[in-house]
Amino acid sequence: MATDPVTLAAIADTGAVLDVLAAFAGRIDFTASVAANTAANGAVDLTAVAGLSLLGDIAAVQADLAALVADPASLATSLVSVIQGFQGSGIDFRDLSDAASGIVWASQNPPDGLYAAAITANRAALAFLLQVQGLVEAVRAATAATYDSQNAALAMRDDLSGRLDAVILLDTTSRPLRATLDALRVALVEDINVRAAALDSLVTVTPTKVMPALVLAEMLYDDPTMAADICARNAVAHPGFVPPGPLTVLAPTGPGVAP
């Protein structure tokens, strides 16, 4: 069906993008999702397990590449659908977006000769699609996420906002896309600002001696149940022996006493 060099290169290079997506699908840890979607009788609701159909979806696009590359809009829709399929799987979409800069292209590399410009342009379009859609899904995930501190929420806001700004500057041809991405950035900032305002911030405390986490939690929060949070945030090996030195903890909301 496809015989010209540009089309053959597009098939090969789109396959390289699918290889990147397949590698990310291979990173998914399904254990927690399967456990969460297992009924009392032991049956698993496979339709509710995030990311379970991804490899099949990728294979379906791969099998139809010859037809899809002849219709760029359909190809883009298919790739976007695969990327969206990672929602809820635990994959960090920022990593997926970053992978756009490291694709190993399957066709002639570097391209040269009569078809060089077309092949290079196609590659750039594929990489940009992966980069942008990865960020779009990262924003979607960020606005649905639960944050354990104001610091974590604001760090996500700043990181994604900066990434969107960088992509907007990269796109010099599509004013509607730039406007859409800028609107997405504004919505992200507004959403996280509102939710961050209701969260506790993180502070650093520095115990001068070894003490049990229960004692430290009582001193800081008048609440010994916060011991688990202190240990988790600081990778404390044993809750009975919190070492001296700087610790990252939630800011005390009551009359906490610095150790």
C-alpha cells in the first residue's frame, strides 16, 4: 500500500513512538489496582484495572499503521487515545512527556537526501504530540490528585506550569494550540492554588537527641498518631528511634513544642 520513502519512514518512526509507549506500559505495577478491584468472592473486575488494555491498544495501532499514516488526524487521535489510557496507572505523565526527546527513530537516521525535510518534520510532529499530550494528561492527573502538604501541591503546580510555558514557546506555528495550552496552564494554577490553601505546609524540625516517634508527635502536635506520618516522610527505620538531625514534618497546627 505505502511505497514512497516518506510514508515508509512515517510508519517506522510512528512504530518507534509506540515502542516508547509500550516500554512505559511495561512499568505499570498492577498489584494495587488488582487488589482494589477484587470483589469479596475473589473475582477481579478487569475493566476497572487502569492500564490493563494498553498493550493491546498499542498493538492495534501498530497493526493499522499503514492506513493511519495516510490520515494524520486519525493517527494523532489513535496516539492520543493510547496516551490517555495511562490515566490511573501510576505512571508519571511528566516522564512520558520527557521521553519525547529520547525517541530512537527507526527510519534512516539522520535522514538525508530528497526526503530529508519531510521525514524530519514528521519526526518533530510525532515527538511534539507525545510531549504535549503527556503534559495535558499530567495536568489532568494533577488536578485530580490528593496532596499531603501545601508544599507538594505548589511544587506540582510550579513544575507543570513551567513545562507548559516551555512548550508554548516551542510552538511557533499554531496560535490556537498556544492559546489552549495557556488556558490550561491558568486553570491548573487556579485549581491547585485553591486546594493548596486548605493544606498544611511543611517545616523542618531538628531534634537534638534520639527519641521515639510517638514522643516527637506528642511534642509537635499533641497527637501521637502523627508518629506514622513523621516516620514515613523521613524514612525513619524504626519508630522507636528517630535520629537527631533535620526532619521534614507537617507544620504543627496547635501549640507544638520544638524538640
